[in-house]
Amino acid sequence: MLFHLTNPNTSPAPNTTTMTHKPTVVTCGLPYTNGLCHLGHLRTYIPGDFYVRYLRWLGDDIVFVCGSDNHGTPIIVTAETEHTTPRAVSEYFHAHFDEVFKDMGINFDRFGMTDDPTTHHRTTTIIESLIEKDYIYEKTIQQSYCPSCKRFLPDRYVEGICPYCGKHARGDECDQGCGRHLEPGEILNSVCTTCGTQAELREQKHYYFKLSKFRDYLLEYLPTLDGTINARNYAIGWVENELKDWCITRMMDWGVAFPGKDAKGLVTYVWVDAPIGYIAFTEEWANTTGNSWQKYWCNGDRVHFIGSDIIYHHCVFLPAMLHGAGYQPPSAVVASGMVTIDGQKFSKSRGYVIWTKEDYLDKGLPADYLRYYLLAYTNHTRELDFSWKEFQARINNELVNTFGNFANRSMMLVKTKLREVPEVAVKQEILDEITKTLCLVEKLVRTFEFKAAIDEILLLAGYGNSYISNTAPWKMIKEDPYAAAQVLKNCLQIVKASALLIHPAMPKSAQKLWEMLGYTDKIEDHPIGDALVPFENKTLGEVRPLFARIDDEQREDLEATLARRAVETQNKTTGKDTMEAEIDPFLENIVTIDDVAKLDLRVGLVIKAERVPKTEKLLRLQVDIGKEVRQIISGIALNYTPEEMIGKKIVVIVNLKPTKFRGEESNGMLFAAGEHAASLLIPLRDVVPGTRVH
Ligand SMILES: [Zn+2]
Ligand SMILES: [Zn+2]
């Protein structure tokens, strides 16, 4: 032993807080099972997970639940396109999210599905209770109907113009304009998204929730709602200006069957059952662990992490519904700002997207780096811009140069200059500095100031870095080995506290550091007070660099993937999520204007049409193309009858090499959009047959 302790330090391990906190259920907005996990999702889940881990470290009783949102029309549309069932689509994406969350270190106690029986049951129970209390009424409304598909068009089956702002909108949401929720029948100039036919309005019976009755309740409740101010203020404004009753049924067979009398064929609107999933997932967790879900939902606190695009669903619809049915409303709603990529609005359809699995995890990048970026970049309610350049700068400057450097320097000096950890007591001023950080960070985490909390933790490492630089123990060791040992022991205490403080943000890196410090157990099993327990290990573990630099070559490679995707996606006509992220072949098939000019496209008039015998799909058409009449065999018999075709003016390619279908000569080809529900391309204004198409 080189050094003996001179002044045993008996610093207590106080809790930084004396307040007791209620049992709390923390939830994150449910990912919709119609697409893959991207960076925009993580903006909600990573801070949620950090919050839960930190509060658990403080000793709070927390259950952390989430699940996938499985109902609604987009999933049915995908199922139709993929020739499968909505349940299968949901299970596919559910498994994907489950895997990605685990890989990102997001540890839900329960990650359920809203299509599972628990959510069905809880939704039915809540609606029955609302019916019983006379909060639900029946109303016949004008609803969009497609005369061609012969069906009603709920939500995403219809597109048109927003009646509030005049922008292009989807059936239930003005997603490109004012962002308003749209009620059935509200959208103007509605068009069927499946076949493009102008929709008609037809009467349909629906059920409404008397949301307007909850105005006084909401205006009293909302000012007491904790969380981020953006959520509270937005909701208050909405209740004051826009509150009206809410249609909570849809005519389709995918969803939670509506329990009202005479409600055959109606399911509850997806925004009713999705947040009720939070309760159901808590029930599922409680059932498998022998706990009580009522402890959290009838008492306790409920904290909801969401994206700021779904504030009114959580601050208006949900509390009114829960209050009406006799449950406790949210205690806090924490709404994150949106994500931009390279300063561009996050957009799947325009290719400004970072897929968590394909673009990040599959490239071998550590989950902790992205967790750090999302927490440390900006205030939780502000817009977060992601770029690989900024990512590289943050990791290299903050994690490698500050945090990692301080930890490695301290431990390496102990290893190389002292061989053993000195038994000298840690100085009080160091423990005071750690106590100050613990108090500040707790306050910041509890008030959802995650960036500021991370900054404080980094400041402690920065303090350590300055301390070791100013004292220069590597020089001191020759003249005053005791003083050098004191400095290094102090540094080890700061490293230990930093590891404990950062573990809710970067669990894997913190564990790695913990083992370098010579511990063999799990860092997350240590309570907060351990940050102040004097460093007790006699020897350190193997010391390696904690973080790896992101070099320029790696960054350029990541940037190239993003740039390629943006170009590819912008060439695509559709922005829909597909079952698998596909690589677009367009780039490899670029044509020039000269190539296009080779095609002789003309307007043709169908003068005769008949089925090709013994075929399902083929029509034999006689088409007047001006100078002559051509026979064209076309595979559109499933979509158009011969009678419908006669008299139609269509676009025909007339210099195509003649070919034969089922023995029938075909001398030209016509154009239609889509495959399964092909829509014929026809000129909008009347033109004579034979007119060239440019
Ligand atoms: Zn249609
Ligand atoms: Zn609008």
C-alpha cells in the first residue's frame, strides 16, 4: 500500500430530496403500426425513458408503459394493398418497434397492442359508462361516400380541402395546413383516396361524445395540468375557441366494436381507444406482476410523453373522457418539439427521414450516442434539428473530449502512477460540488428540463477536467505524492458520481465506465446516495476509451445515405409507408428528354369494347387515333366494363411494337394509374382523337 488515509471521511449519503412522490405511471405516445421507427418517434421515447430511469434512481415508484396503436384506416389501406389482414400489418410493425425500442435501451414495463382484448375491454367499459351518464348521443350526419368503390369513406379513405384553412387535407386531419382535427363530413371537395372518384355525401348514423359539456371542467382542470407549458396553453386556447362535440364512431369493421344500442357496423374512432390503451397496458403489466393498476389510475400521478402534434387528444379529449367515466385525468403532459433533418421539415414522403434501424442501429452506431444527442441538443419543447455534422461534433466534443477524456485521464493516472487507489479521504469541496449537481439535476428532471439536466451533468465532468488540469497531479507526484494522491482520489469520486448521474441517459456507456472503476455489479442497482459514498474500490478494472470518435469518413458515409434517400424519395410519386423500406430503382433508370420524345402518345377515342373470351382481365378495344382505328388489348376488365369504356377518350402510345395477348393482336397501349384499382388517364378538356400528347 502506497498511501494511508489521514482523515477518514464519513460523509453521509443523503437523499437530495425529502419530498415523497406519488406512485406514477409514465406513458409514451403510441407508435402507429403502419410504418417503421424513425428519429421523430425517438424524440418522445428517449426523454420518457430518461425521465423514468432518473426518477427510479431517486427511489420513485414508477411504472412505464406504452404499446402500439393498431386501429384506424391507414392500417386497413396497407392491409388491402399488401393482401393481408390489418392484424398482420399491426403485428409486423409492432414487432419492429418492440425490437428497436429494446435496442435503443427504451425499457417499457409493458409494450402492448391496442388490438389486444384488454384495450377492447377497457374501451367498451369506459364508453358504456359514458352512455350510462348520458354523455353520448346519436346523430345522423352527411358522410363522404364513394359511388365507384360503393362504400363510405372514413378518415384516411378521403382527401380534400380543409374547411378552416383551405389547404389540402386528409379526412380526419389537416396535416399540411392548420393541423386541425377534422370531423366526419367536414372536409370539402372530398375525393376517394382508393380510386380518385369525387365523393358524394350520404347520410349515416353516428355517435357523438358531448365534449362541449366539459368546457367548464376543462378550463378549471387545464391550468393545474403539469408538464410542458406548450401543451397546457395550446389546450386552453383550443377549449376556449374550438370546443365542440366529438364524433367517436366510424363505419368499418376494424377497431373496437361500439357498444351502443343499434350500433351495428360501427367501431370506436381510433383516438378513443388509443389513449385508453395506456390504462389497458398498465392492467396487463399489473396482471402479470401481481400489482394494482388502480394505484396509478385512480390515485397517483399520470405523466404522458407525447409529440406536440397530438396535444389536444391528450389535453382535451382524454381528460374529458376519463373525467366523464370516473377516472383520474392526466397529471402531466410533456409535449416534445418537432424534428427537422438538416434544417428541412421532417418528411417521409420527401426523404428527410432517419430510420432508426436501417440508418442508425444497423450501421453499428451506439444507441447511447443518439440518446445523448436527443437529450442534449435543445430544450424539450423546441424544434430539434438533426444533422450528421452536428452529431459528429456533439459526440466528439462533448462525449469524447469532455466526459470521456476526464474519466480516462483520471483512471489512467491512478493506474500508471499509483498502481492502487489511494486510501485518502475525498475532500469535502468535491462532495459539495457533487451534492450541488445532484440537487440541480433532480429539480431539472422533475420539471422536464432535460437538456439543462444533461448540461449540469456535463458541467460536473467539465469541473473535473479543469480540476485535474489545474492541479496537474502527473507533475505533482514527484514533489508531493500525498497531494497527488489526494487529487486523484477526488477525481475518482467525480468519475463515480458522473457515471451514476449519466446512467439514465446513457445506460450502456455508464455500465462500461462502472466496470472500469472496478465494480462488478449493475450501476442501475445503486441508489442516488451512492454518488456521495466515498469511492471504495482498491483497484480499478480494465481502463479503455469510453467513447469512440466519429471520423469524417464515417460522417460522409452517413450523409451520403441521407442525400441519396432524399433524391430517390422525391422522385417517387407516393409517400406511403410500405411493409418494408424499399430501395428505389428510379435512379438507375434515368431517361433523357430525347428518350421521352421517342414515345408517340396520342389521344384515342374508344369506339368499340368487348371482353376477350375466357379471360378475366382483358378487354379488346377499337380505338380511333385520328388517321386510323387500332385494336388494343388491355388488362383493365376488372376495373372497367366494356360499356364504361365506349366513348372514353384515353391516352395511347401508338408507336409501340405490336404484340399478341392470348392470340389477339394488340397495336398500342393505354395508360392507367395503379394496379388493383386502376384509374384510367383521360384528358381533362375535350380534344380530337389523334392529338399528340407532350
Ligand atoms: Zn373509390
Ligand atoms: Zn386546415
